[in-house]
Amino acid sequence: MSIFELFAHYGKQYFLALLTTWQLTAISFLFAFVIGIFVTVLRICPIAVLRTVSNIFIQIFRNIPGAALLIVLVYALPYLNIVFSYYTCVLIATSLIPSAFCSEYLLSGINTIKLGQIEAARALGLSFAQMVRLIIIPQALRTSILSLTNLLIATMLTTALASQVPMNPRDLTGIVDYINTHDTGGITAFTISAILYCATALVIGQIGNVIDKKLRIK
């Protein structure tokens, strides 16, 4: 089946799949970003127990395969009487894993901050929370824009996990499975989804470069 025939028969489904992928990407990245900042603050806080807990969190979700985490959420948790919808399970899986990498990128950004700035903040009598809010996190974000841009693209690709559960509307990977189950889309169906993934990634990359040029610490 040609590309034109596929678009004629499944154009609406592809459009909905693209919107689903964008929606999953945006929500997952937002959650990952918030969790990543929170975990990063715990990793640099003066309380040893919190630092240990946050480091354990990083080690777990940085190294667990996304498919394995999704299987646990969908098939294992119900045995504990904890049941989430398929959509929620996908969001949890695609948020927790990127959040660990988000924390790593932010911690790398924090390591670029001059020690003298922290000492000056302490000399001025700023509390730990004030230093984090006014000095540490703003600078860490500015030095991590390109890394976070790459994380956003990686999060978009991670949303392909949604194809492993029966979601409706489907994502860009799930629509390929649907087409090849009901028709003979073949490699063309994969090609269209790949083009849409690449186009989205290029747009994200360009936006990230523009933001980085404006906010980069020179």
C-alpha cells in the first residue's frame, strides 16, 4: 500500500495518533521536570537520609527498562488491589524514567555553579531553601537547556510504550500495529510514523536551540 493510499484510509487515525503522542510527551515531560527538580533538591539537601532516598530513586528509575516498568504497573499492581487506567500507567512509566535523567542533568548544571556564589549566599544569611530557589536551580536550568531539550525528545520516543497497551486513540507506534493488523501497510506505515517522529524532534530541537541562545550563561 502506497503512502497516498494509507493517508486516504488512515489519515484521521494518524492525525489522532500524532496528537496523542504530543499530549503524552507534554504531560510526561512536565511531570518528569517537576519530579526531577524535587529529587535534585533532595540530593543536595543537608539531610543525609533524604540524599540517600533520592539517590536510590535515581538508581532504580535510571536503570529499569520502560517496558518492564509498564508491565509492573499494568499487570502486577492489580494483585495488590492497585488499579490504574492504561493511560495513567503509560504516563507514570514515561514520567518516572525521564525524571531520573532530568535530575542527573540538573545536578550536572549545579556542579557548574561557582562555589564562591554559595559562600556569598551563606554570608548574606540565606537559608538553604532561598539558595535553591534564587541561585542554584535558576542557574542549573540555564546551563541544562540543551540537555533538557534532548530529554524532551527522548520522552517523546519513550511514549511509544503506549503501543504495548490497548489505548484509544493510539500513539504513533500503536497506529502502525493497528494498520498492519487490519490491512497491509507494511514498511510504509512505519515510514510515516518515523517521519512524524523526526519532524517533531526537529521542531523541539530548534526551539531548544533558540531558548539556549537567549538564556545561556556566557
